[in-house]
Amino acid sequence: MLTAAATPYPLTATHSSELAATLTTTAHTAGQVATVALIVTVCIAFYLLTCAVWPFGKCRRCKGAGKFKSPFGSSYRHCGKCEGSGLRVRFGRKVISYYRRTHTAGTNSTSKGARK
């Protein structure tokens, strides 16, 4: 004869409670994913807004100085990367410019007499 102690599983069905626990965990994870997606979207929007207001950053090679000190003596030479300006266009500004250029090219009509 089998007794309840001899079986490794309880005699009552636990599948529904396991399913409910899985669904609860999944719903909680979906909420976390939505929160993270919202935070990432807000950060990207803030970065693009910042790039629209301040499109230039410091040149990474010369650190914004626009010049290098020569290895011999005290003379300076212009930075070849930024051509002596000390500035570079930020990546977000390049994205904004690409979107504007694509949008403008798509909305301009080349055939002016097509509506007549």
C-alpha cells in the first residue's frame, strides 16, 4: 500500500498554483521591462534635445584646445581632426541632421505640375 509519506509529491494537484506563480512572475517582469523601456526612451529624448541645443562637443583628440604642442620646442600645430576649431559634431546631432535631410527629401515634390 502507498502512503502519502512514500510519494515524493503531495497528493493534491499543484499545477494550477505553479502556473499562477509563473504568470505572476511574468507579469511582474513585463512591468519591469516597460519601466526600463520608458526610462531609456526618456534618456534618449533628453540626449537628442541636448544635441539640438548644443550640437558641438570638445574634440577628443586635442581635448578642445584646437592645437598640439610640438614634441621639439615650444611651438604649436593645429589639430588635424578638428582643423584647429577644438569642436566636433555630436553623434545625436548627426542623427537629427540625417532625419531632417531624409524627411525633407521625402516631402519635397520634384514634379510641380502633377496636380493639374
